[in-house]
Amino acid sequence: LLTSEPRAGTRWSSLWALEQGQPKQRDLLSQWPLPRPADWLDRVNTPETAEELAAVRVSAKRGRPYGQDAWQRQTARLLGLEATFGPQGRPRKRSVPAVAGTEVGVRDGNES
């Protein structure tokens, strides 16, 4: 939790500058576009649940927007990120009957 004494790493954050920094440091920060919630400091200092942390990791790993499912999909459509919801990796090779003089394996219609 943020205390009146700086902890390792917190001094270089905008939170520390806003809460404990000198006027020069505060002046470097932009105004919030909306009013800051009254419980903002508690929100910042509350650890994520295991489920939230897993969702953040999936979003970071896949390059997928983070948020509620409907918002994720809508934003992915707008940004052309629909593929981040599909299976990862190269498509599996599927078998096709061998015909004299042709390749046996085909990937999504492309010979391999």
C-alpha cells in the first residue's frame, strides 16, 4: 500500500507524484478527463484477483483488448484484431488422399 514514506518503485509513478510529489512534479501531470473516483487510491492498491490477473495475462499474450467480453470483441473488430480470439499457431495439417504426382499434406488449401 502507498504510505507517507516512499517505497521502492513508487516514487517514480504518477500516483506518487500526485499524492506526495512537489508542485513541479504535479504540474507535469495531465488533468483527468473525468472526476477521479473517491476510492481511487484504494482501487490502485487493491491486488487483482487470480481471475483478473489471468485475463490480463491472456490479453497481453494474445494482443487482445482487455475488458468485458462484449467490449473486447467490439474493440477487436474496430481495430482489426479478431484473430486474437482464434486458435494460436499454424493450422494443423490435414490429410488428403494421395493422387499420383501430388503432395499428400495440404494446409488451408495451400500445398505443403
